[in-house]
Amino acid sequence: MAKDIIDFSSDDDVYLEMLEELAKNIDINEAKKEGIIQGREEGISEGSKKEKNDIARNMIKDNVPIDVISRYTSLSIEEIQNIK
């Protein structure tokens, strides 16, 4: 694409304009990639939290002591008490 820009334009203003547009598109694509990565990380984190809560809920139903639930799920005692 850069070769096309150089071949296409002998006018410096047009050349600079095309380079600016190319740079803008690269910035937008990078921002999209970062957004996708961030969204995936948040989704994984939320899924992990939900799974821990589900496990804790099942352990509560089986009358497992809260301190044991906390140790196995890494949830705080307060978080476990809020599940009840």
C-alpha cells in the first residue's frame, strides 16, 4: 500500500494526506484490538467469579464451613455470606 501511495502521488500535499489517513486507520485498528483484548479479559474474569460463586453456593447447600469455602474458592468470608 505504501508503494501505491508513493507511485500514485507526486504532489507532497496529497502524499501527506494519504499518509495521515493510513496512520489514522492503523490507530483505529489498534484501538479495536485493544478493546477486544480488554473485553475478553473482563469476560474471563466475570466467568471465573461466577464459577467461584456457583461452587460456593453448592458448598453452602452441603453445609461446608465458610472458612473452608473461602480457602477453596478464594472468596472472602464477606463475599460468601452475601451469597447465602
